[in-house]
Amino acid sequence: MVEKVADIAVTGSTGALGGRVAQILSDAGLQQRLPVRDISRAPQLPGAATVRATYSDRDSAETALSGVKVLFMVSASETADRVTQHRTFVDAAKDAGVEHLVYTSFLGAATDATFTLGRDHWATEEHIRGSGLGFTFLRNNFYQDIMPMLAGDDGVIRGPGDHGRVSAVTREDIAAAAAVVLQDPGPHAGRTYNLTGPEALTFAEIAATISDVTGRDLSYYNETVEEAYESRKKWDAPGWQYDAWVSTYTAVAKGELDGVSGDVEALTGRTPLTFRQFLEGGKA
């Protein structure tokens, strides 16, 4: 049984993005529900009630969302059946009476997006559009937070990104924007926001910035596509995962992720963090 009714539900609260959104709403004194796979991992926040649910289990999802009016849906973990999971959860939200769904999509989501997972996001967007639910799409670029993790143990970021640029954004800025929409979704109904940082950097510039700020000696090596697939074979993964990893870079190389948007500032009233500011511990 769901412990109490809350108008807002936040998924992904055991992760970095959903957890930060839940924290912001809690700090604002709002009641919320946190559907999670593992209740023991859910954050303990004032005004938050946890309930077990998974995207792929329609019955548990519908029960968890009963009474919820506004839903923050963080995209599921990368799996071969992610779109099926998303569709199941959206359908459960519709049947549960959810009125407005805020979905974390990806910048440039399209059927022919170079970044293969961007195609999953487009398919999910289309299903939400067809569901009859009110919606807002937050199309996030890659996270600044993960950029330092792209380097190997040898301090080299490898990938076929060429001289392309990426307007990466912090999770903190995305969470702040999402919280604004969730607290008053009406003005944002039917809107798609592109959430980016204030600048677009090449991978070489990203490596140089990390080196300058942290003292860690990083560099960028521009692999060929063939080299990229070969170098990633040291990890045992299915073919679709290799495609996703490599297309992270080829999408940048093709200029599909270099657009800089003012949407974060328009929603939050503040300029998003630059990559240097993020590395220096800047606060949004």
C-alpha cells in the first residue's frame, strides 16, 4: 500500500539526478512520492514517502503512482529493452491518473540521431505525446560530471570526436530546472527545453581544462571509428552498448551536440555553470 498521497512523484531518487531533484523539492517543503526499485536505498527526506515500483512492472507502477498528478520520469538505465520499459511506465502513469509527466530526454533526440540512445529518447517522447498526458521534455546534453571519467588510467580521453564540440551541462543545473517545472507545470505544458551548459568545448579543450584545474595530466586522442570499437572490446558488452559508447563521440564530431541554449537560465534565473566552474567546485 502507498503510505500517503503526494501530488508530485520523483523517480530515480536513488541516483544523482533524481536524488538531487527530490532534495530540492524537500527543501522547498513539498510532499512527494519516491517510486524506487529498492526501498532500502531511497533517500530519507522530510515530506517524502517511498514505494516500490519498477518501470517494467505495470501493476506496481500504477499502484505507486495512484493519486500523483505530476511525475518526474528519469530515463531508465541503458538496456536493450529500455524503450519497452519506458512505454510500460508511461502507460501505467496514464492509468494511475497522472496529469503531467516531465521526462528527461536527450539533446537532439530523433529517429536518426547519431548518438544511438538519442533514438530511444525520441521513441519515448513519441509514446508520451500519443498517451494524452500533459508533458514537458527536458532534453539534456551530456553531463559535465562524467567528463573526468572519460579518461583512462593513462590519462587519455579516447574517441572519434574529432574537433566537434559538446555543450555539456551539470546535473545540478538540470535538477534545478526540473524542480522549477515540477512545482508549476502548467506554463511548461507541451514544451521542450534544451538544457546545456553556457559553452561548447572540444574533447581536447575538456582534457586541457581538467589538467589545468586539477593538476591531473590529461590529453585527448582522436580515434578512428574502427579504433574506437577495438579499444572498447576490453569490456565485455553487447553490440548495442558498443554502438552507444562510440556514437557518444561521433555525435559530437558531427556537430549534433554543440548547440548552446538559454533554457537553463530562462527556467532557473541563473546562468548554468561552465565546465571550469564545475571543476572548481562552483555552486549553481
